[in-house]
Amino acid sequence: MNRDEVLQEIHQIAKEFAASSGRAVNENSSNFLEAYGFTSLDALEFLLLLEERFGVTFEDEDLTEDTLTSEDRLADYVVERLA
């Protein structure tokens, strides 16, 4: 799976998760978590969905604000773990 496919899948999972939680998507936000209206608990559940979908594990030390607030960094992280 290439980076563009991973990024597209991350967005699809985020949209579905936000919709199931009744959250509106704000595409003007530069913060990925805020764009989907995720709380900190939502972010953890979202990461679990990503781990399940891609078969990767997000290591505690890698769960930084930089990683979690950027869909590009999330995609990079997943692609690195898939390699």
C-alpha cells in the first residue's frame, strides 16, 4: 500500500468515525484531530481503528502532538511500519 492510499484510507476511517459519533467535519482546520472534532478519547479510539485496519502498532513514545495532529505524519508513520 503506498502513501497516497494510506492517506486516503486514514481520511475515510476518520470520516466514518466522526459520522458515527455525530461530529461535523471542519475541513478548514489545520489540526487533523480538530478537523474531525475528535476529543482525546476519540483520538485513542481512532488510533485503535488505524492499528486494526493497517496491522500496525502505535508505540507510546511515537504518540506525539506532531504525529497526532497531522494526517501527513500519520500516513508517514503507517507507511514506515508497513515497510
